[in-house]
Amino acid sequence: MHCPFCRFPDSRVIDSRTSDDGLSIRRRRQCPECGRRFSTTETASLGVIKRSGVVEPFSRDKVVSGVRKACQGRPVTDSDLAILAQRVEEAIRQTGSAQIDANDIGLAILQPLRELDEVAYLRFASVYQGFDSLDDFEEAITLLRVEHAGDEHPRRSE
């Protein structure tokens, strides 16, 4: 790590802290040559392999913009979308891969979007999974209904 002040090619780490989201590390450093201190932030890079084979950095903003159209007219806030994008990134990072196929990002979006808004989920899934007929919609809706029926537990009165 070069000192940003005197360009000395080394530095000493004085303090390290994990960021609030746990995805980066902030390090306080000191130059042994000039004695000045500076901070660095380290993150693990995550690459997305596009269909064309090109690799580009993962972007939460692209996740949000990809889901936003499915959420039009739904009670979904920008904050909700930011949290969804964070959950998607965390799920992808948990795979341990430095590069991930763009298709896998779409798959990682489906569950958090389903939990956020089922109508937006159906819209996104219909495009992403290429629904070709009403039968595809009916099948997806039936699966949602079955899950809802399984979630409903009768409450005992005490």
C-alpha cells in the first residue's frame, strides 16, 4: 500500500474495523517514512458474467433498476428495493464465488422479491422465467396459494 502523501511503497496497519454491513474492512494505516496516517477500505470484488461472456462488477443499482419495473404501481418503496438488493448481494457473496453468472443473480432476486410483493414477483418471474402461457401464470399462482395455505395456522384461544 503506497502512502498517498509521500508515495513510500509500504505502510503499517494501526487499526482494522468491519463496516456496518460486514462487506468491507476499514483500515487505519501509518506511513513509516513520513509518519502520516490515512484510511483504506477493502472489499472483495464480485464479478458478473454476462451472456456475452463479458465480466463486469456487481452493482446493487442494477438489481434495483431490474426489479423496479415489476414493482410499478405496487406499495414498494425505494428503501424496500435497496434492502432487496442488499439481500441479493449477501446471498451471492455467501456462495463464495468471485464471479457469478448473470442468470444466477436473477434466481437470487426471486425469493426476496416474492417475500416483498407477490404481484411484483409474478411480474418479474414471468419475464425472467419466460412464462409462455396462462398455464405458467396459473402454476405460479397455485404454488403461492399452496404456500399461503401452509402458512395459515389456526390460533388457539387461551
